[in-house]
Amino acid sequence: MAFWAMVAHETDDGVVLAREEVGDDFLGPGTVTIKVHYSSANFKDGLAITPGGGVVRNYPIIPGIDVIGEVSASADPAFVPGDPVIAHGYGIGVSQHGGFAEYARVPAEWVVKLESLSLREAAALGTAGFTAAMSVQALLDRGLAPEAGPVLVTGATGGVGSVAVDILVGLGFEVIASTGKTDAGEHLSALGAKSVIGRLPEDPEAKIRPLGKAQWAAAVDSVGGKSLAYILSSIEYGGAAAVSGLTGGTGLPTTVMPFILRGVALLGIDSVQFPIDHRRTLWTRLGKDLKPQHLPALENYAPITEAATVLRAIREGHHSGRTVFGVAGEF
């Protein structure tokens, strides 16, 4: 079987992503073969085609950390041909070929059968939307309720941030959306954000106080760095920050004060190794009580052959919302 794929090769000039015809033996091991309908654009995919990106060790590779489609063949009785499925996380798209191809093959233990979401909806959510849902659920598990007060969402125009805003508003929370994009206010307000503010801290050169004025009951943060340090210093007593990103840097210039004087919790969110049973349960909820109310408004569409252009925009900070890559019929 021959099929089309977008294959990343490492060259003397960097990493090149190119349309290429490959064979079945290119896919490698796995018990479930998926006919890919969609993938999506994620920051990690951008790193996969960036020299020194740090996520891919061996090229060539088919990127695409999200695989959305229907089962083509399965050696596991839990899946039969035609089943609508999504697979993401683990090594997909970084150490094992991913969703930027007409077919993908992965272990059955990585596959989620879709129950209440269409393939297109699952693609619009993808890893970023799932990470947003994990973040919200982590805060709910801490006991966060709408009456506790406003919830801050940073990087609010990004994939994680925009979906988090939509989910939280749907659950009845007052959401404060933080973004560096000055033209995003109308869009975020349409998602239901109570107010839209700029990047935090407002003065990026100012020294962050160990404890600042308490302003939010909790936060969903996909930025990290100095922004996260500021947020931790301004969360109310007993609040928490669910953290999943590092676009603002990997350092965290904070003190123990928010933790030992206000009982603030720092909740790390990792969607890569999240156990499959919990992963399947959360995907079911994403089609029900956690389903974003404005998912079509968050979605952009592009054929998979435009992946390099879209991922460049993500790396350079010019991308908003979620971009679905059409794979089937787009080569």
C-alpha cells in the first residue's frame, strides 16, 4: 500500500517538510491502523519541524501529534474497521509517525473511540483542547466553583487558552482573558470572557512581589515564565493555577510565599503520558458537559499541504484559535 504523507527531513539547511509518497512499511509497528481524516496544528508540531526544536530525535518523521480518523484495520478486538477514533500524546508525531499522512499506525492502548463528537469536532479540539479540559478538570477536582470568583486564562487566543475560556464560561465561571494580541478583545468577549486584559505582568520589567494583591480564584496558564510567577503571587487564598505551557519561558522567578501563606497550589498538566482510561473518560466528557459552546468559532481550516506555513505562524506568535488540517482528499 502506497499513500501520501508530509515527511520532515533533517538537512544541512534545517528541517524540511515535504509531500512524499511512502509505503506501508514506513509506518512501523502498531496494532491499529487509522485512515486519517484530520490532524491539527499544535506548538509541538512547530517544534518538530524546527532545527533544534528538542522534540524529535530522529528524522525522517511524519509529524502530527493529533491523529483523527477511522479505523482501517485492527489486531485488537476493541476496535473494528470504521470506528471513529482519535489518538494523541505518547510518542505520536515526535518518536512515532503521526497524523500528517493518509494513514497512521499506533498501539491500541493509545487510541480513543469517539462517542459524542464528530471527527471534525475532535480535530478542532485536538491536543490543545484536551489540555484545556485537563486544566479545567484539575481545578474542579480542587473544589473550584463559580461562586469562588474570577478565573484567569492566559494565552487566551491560543489553542489551550481559547478552549479553556469557552469551557469555563459554559460551566458558569467568570473568566478574565489575558492576551498579548490587542485586536482579540471582540473575539474573546464573544466566547463569553467577562473582561480582556493584556499580558501579565503589565510592566514586564517590574520586579514581581512575593505576594501581590489577590485578584483571581484560580488560573489556567499556558505561558509560564515571569507571567506565571506574577499570577501565583496574585491568586486568592486556597486557589490554584493549572499550568501547561512555556511560551513565556521555562524559568519561574517566584518564592514559596504564595504556597505557604496563601495555600496556593501549582497543578502541572501533562497530556502526553496521561493514562488511557482517564484519557478516554475525559474525551467522553468533552462531547458532553465539558463541550465548548463556540467550537466552530475557534476553528480555522487548512489543507495538510499548508502545514509548514501554519506551523511557522504558530512559532512566531501570529496564530489564534485552533487550525484543523484536512488530510483525506487534500494531498
